Amino acid sequence: MVLRAMGKRSNRSESDRSAIETVSRRQYLASGAAVGAATALGGCVGGSGGGSGLTVGFALPFSGTYAMLGESIVNGFDMYLEQNDGEINGEEVETVERDTEADTNRGVSVTRELLVEEQADAIVGPVSSAVAMAMMDTIKNESSAIWLNANAGDYRVTEQGCLNYHFRTSFNDWQTSAPLAEWVYNNVADNVCLAYADYAFGQNSKNFFSEAFEEAGGEVVGEVGAPLGTDDYSSYLTEIENSGADAVFSFFAGSDAVNYVTAFTDYGLNEEMTQTGSGFLLSEDTLPAQGEAAMGMYSLLHYTPTREAERNQQFVSAYTDAYDSSANVYACQGYDSAQAFAAAVEEAGGSDPDEMANALSGMELESPRGKFRFDPETHEPIQDLHVREVVESDGEVPVENKVVNTIEQVESPSWGCSLN
Amino acid sequence: MVETIVRTALLGIQYGMTLALIATGLTLIFGMLDVINFAHGALYMLGAYFGWVVASTLGSFWLALLLAPLFVGVVGVAIEVLSLRPLYDRNPLYHILLTFGFAIMIQGAVVELWGGQTKQIAEPASLAGTLTIGSFDYPMYRLFVLVVSTLLIGVIWLAVERSDLGILMRASAHDSEMVDALGIDVSKVFTGVFVFGAVLAGFAGVLLGVSRSVNPGMGFGIIIEAFVIVVIGGLGSFRGAIYTALLIGLVSSFGALVASTLTEIFLFVLMAGVLMVRPNGLFGATEAT
């Protein structure tokens, strides 16, 4: 498009094109040289592992749309380390951060860097499921570290990867959608319309919900997918309204969730149907912007900062003191990754990856989210899921989530994975 | 059925007008300056953030709508005078690299200053609520956006086509040497057009920052759509951009009704189709501006 633009206006299309080629070739060479130099340097000064000390590699996005998520995960992890004087099992812990930029190629190369040059004993990350799918082979081939998956929820990491080193310290997309179906059927409506962001995670979530909802006896009367990053949901909402459903199950996250929920209430749909969804629809990162528009909506997630439990309150206040920002689900996942790593090293008596993996399999952890354990078959978390309602708050943000129901110790399907 | 069609058409026009608001600045700058302004989306985003800051500190949406575009205009002056002006005679690739660099810098600065978290500008109380049309609730604020953007684009249209200023602008674009020879400082006209485009982008940012989320990525999303519009309409054609924005608004809204997941594809199919039949775009080449 841009090339065409230049060719059209300037009558210099030939020279333009050659100029572009030169630049891109030169840039390519330059970047190649830079990478080469970095690799060489890394080879000299890297290699902190082996013998004393433990190394944790963060393969997370620190720039772009997901930067806030990556930062929260690191904060959570660091907080655990600080609470334990930076040591696990008497050994000092060094952390290395690498930016995946939420890009699959970049994700693979930073993973290799962390494993080979930094000799990481554990990889924490990524945020994006696409990156996780791309990282699988590298982790498997190197077989030198355990993989604490602190956010990427795509069930296919278990279905296709089924790695002994992989432990989901977060959630999977089945858990944040399917268990809500029965609750919606029993408490909200017997028919729903599905609305989702049209990419892998959104599609998985609506499929899982729809399956479970029909199994519970409900009927799915409509389905509306919108491209990822849609700004204006007006006409999609017409379609949702036309379905005539009494409730809607939605999967949107981040700024999409803000745009969607705001428009939903602007057009008065909240008076006609009950909004329910996966927890990312109504989370700590979106609620300040959604504000009053989110009132009375329901969502399902494994962690809620406002949940009343001593363990959670301690975590939330310690986090606020340390980072001057409020705790969120990503911080909890980072914190639990640190807990899992500590437990693995202590139980295995060292950082041998196979011994750590065997130690973690089936292990139970006391988390701010409540206690959870790793399923020995799949290493998916078996955990409580909270149904939350958005209510008025007396805090800084006008609204907050309130846990209205807890679905206890939810096990996920095994998707053909059998590690035990 | 009829009601659904009328309603979808209304929503499509509303969406089209918001797109027109953004595409206008882009096409004016290209038409006059021959510069592809990749930073246009970033200026739109900056407008939304300035608007959010003013609205949340001073508590007034109206002040935000007035002040934020002016701040963005100041940024526009800096970009044009300090960096773009020396590059006008160069290969357009320089313009692209430069403005793309500004887009990345502005986004980085916004993340640094206000974080990556999504925000929203508070709706003015006087425009809360909905207007009922038939059995359809139309939010007052969105109606306001529709009216304001339509009026604004109408005024710009008249100014470009009919006023002396418009003639001067078109003349400068057509033959800047001759205009210079007639005793008019063309560089001032260029600065004016660039800054006007920036102010317009900032204004759109505040206006849309109420019904949409304000986040650092919002500029990159919108610039793609705006480019598609400018290309289909005919590069640099003002009229073409407006008609195309409306066309795309309607295609998106009816598309959402027919096959919601394919709306994005419709957009590019439309572009490919138009360019195959009319390689210069709908209004390209035949028009001076």
C-alpha cells in the first residue's frame, strides 16, 4: 500500500524501489551483525549457571500492548524473592529478563538465549499463547529447565506439547470459560448469545462455553465474532440484540473489553440481557476504564484481588506497598511461579530439570488465589474458580469485582495428555 | 427487517464519519505536502491522552475538547518545522521513516508517562443517556459525535473547495514555485496544513476517547484503516476520502450483520477490487487536490 502510494505520486517509482531495497538490505545486514555481536558477547560473559546459584529467565513482553502484563508477572515473582531474602534453598537467585515483544520468532530466540547462554533453571512466561506454542519445541529440545507458564492459556500447549517440564502456574482457556456455563444455566438464563474476539483464544473460549452450556441443557441462540482490535462494536451489538437471547457470554480482553462493555451499556443492552464472560472481560486492568458501564456483569476467573481471604489480603497489601500499584491476576501468577520454583528446588534438592519436574507434579501450593495443585497427568492447575459480579466500590476505582460463587477445585480435561 | 436495515445504515454512517475525521487530516497532508504521515495515528492517540489528562484533572470534557487538540497542534508545529521541512525535496521514503519514527517515539513516551493501562475519558453529564428512535436506543453521546463530525467535515469541505484559503492551499500543492513567485510564503502554508491535520487528529482523539478506550496502541489500529480509505479514495483526494470513509463505514456495519468475523476481510477485498478497476482510486489523479 505504501509502496504503491509513493510510486503513484512521485513519478520516481524506479529509484524509490531501489532505494527501499538498499535500505532494507543494509538494515538486514546491520541487524544481523548486531545479533552476531550480542551472541558473541553473551557467550563470553554469560553462563552464570552451573554450580552455585539459581537462574530464572523471564520470557515476557516488556514492550507493546502486553507490557503491563509482563511487568506485573515480574513484580509478583520479585516480591516472593524479596520476602525470602533473594534465596531459594539457601542459594542465591539471579533473574534475567528478555523481551519477547509478544512475537513468536522473538519468543523462540529469547527462550534459546535464556536456556543456552544464561543457563536458566526455569523459564517464566510467556504472556501470549502463540508465543507459547512456538516455544514448546525449544524447551523440549534443550530439556534443561522447567517451564513455568505464567499466563499463556491455550489448551493446545497441553494437547500438542504435553511436556513434562511444562507447568501452568496460571490457567487454561477451558477453565476460564466452561465452568461458568452450568452456573449461568442455573442462575441466569437457559439461552445465550456468544460474542468473542475472533482469534484462537476467543474461539477456544466460546467453543468450550458453548459445549458445556448445551451439556447443561441450555441453548445457544446466536454467535457473533468480531475482529481482534475492533474499535466500534455498534453493529455487532445489533446482531447480539437480534439474537433475542436473555444472556450473553463474551470473550474480549484489554482495550477490546473496554470498547465492547462501554458500547454494550451505551446502547442499553444491559437492560435487555445479562452480560457474562471470561474474567478478562472485567478485570483489574479494564475496570477503571469501564467504570459504571460494567455494573452488574458476571465473569469467571481463578484470581480476584478483592476476594476475602487472609492469604490474599496479605498479598494484595504487600504488593501495593512494594510497587505502588494494585495487585492483579498477572502479579498473582508471577508470585505463584516463584512459589512453584522454590518448592521444586527444595523438594528436588537442586536444579536438575527432571527432578524438579517430578517434584512439582501433583504438588499443592498455597496461593493468594487459594490452594491449587498441578494435575499429575497434564500439569494443569487444579484450582478454585470464582464467579464475580461487578459492584460499586468505595475505593479509588468506582467499581470492583465481588466473588459471588466459588466453583471448587476444577479439574481440566486431559486433552489426550498423560504424563504420569 | 426494515428497522434493522435503517439502524445498521445509521450505525454505518456514524462509523464512517469517525473514520472520515481521521482520514481527512491524512489526505490533506498528503495532497498538499506529498508527505505520507505515519505519525497521524500517534497524534490521534496523543490527543486522546491529552484529553484524558485535562478531563480528569480539570473535570471538564469541554475544556479537554478545546485544549487537547491545541497541545497536539504544538507538537505538530515542532514536527513540521524542526524535522519535516528540511526533507520535503527528498525521496518520500525519508518522510515515511521520519514520521514512522515519530509514531514509535510518541507511543513510547505515552507508555512512559501514563503506563500501558487502558483509560477512558469521562462522558459529559449533559450528553449521558439515550435517545429512543422507534424501538432502538441511540446513545446521546454517539449522536453528538455524528453531528459534530458531519458539521466539521462539511466546513472543511467548503473551506477547501470555496474559500480563498482553500484556493491558496490547492495552488501551493499544484505549483509551489509559482505561488512562491507571487509573493506568498509557501512554507507557511505547508506548516499550516500540517498543523491543521495534527489538530484535527487530536480533536478526533478526544471526541472518540469517550466512547472508545484510550490506550497506547489505538493509533496504530486506526492508521491502517485511514490508509485504506485514502488509497481507495484516491491519494490526496479530499472528496474521495470522505466518500470512501462512508462507504467503508457502511460495508463494516452491514458486514457485521452478514458475516461478522469477515468484516476486516471485506475492507481489503473492497480495496483490491477498487484498485483493480481504478488503479488511481475512486477520485484519484483527475483532481488537483
